[in-house]
Amino acid sequence: MNSEQKREALVAWYKMLRQPEIRMDSEEQYDELLKAADEMECAGLINSSEWRVLVREAGVAFANSIQGVGGGT
């Protein structure tokens, strides 16, 4: 496992989490975050525990974003 590749992949993942691409809705962002986490795990950059953390964080962000839409905020 290359630690520099891992660091770069995680930086990109967290950037997408915090600053989704323009015109990317919450569902698209969630899908892209999961896809990126899957790709990092398949490439051996992260282990299954790290993958679960990323998936959990993506889920929380998605839940918060749709709660805001439905909650009138």
C-alpha cells in the first residue's frame, strides 16, 4: 500500500464530501462517495474498517442534506 496514494485518495474523497461538484445533487454526491470508497478498497489503499468509516460519513452527510431539504432549511 502506497501511503502517498492513500493520502491523495482520501484528500480527494473528503474534498468531494465537503465541496461537491457544481450541479451534483445529494444523491449523486452520495453515489460518487461510495464509488470512490469502493475503488480505494479494491485498490488496496484502505482496509475494510476504513471503508466502513467512509461509508458511514457519506451516509451521515446524505441524511443531513436530505433532512435539510425536507425540513425547510
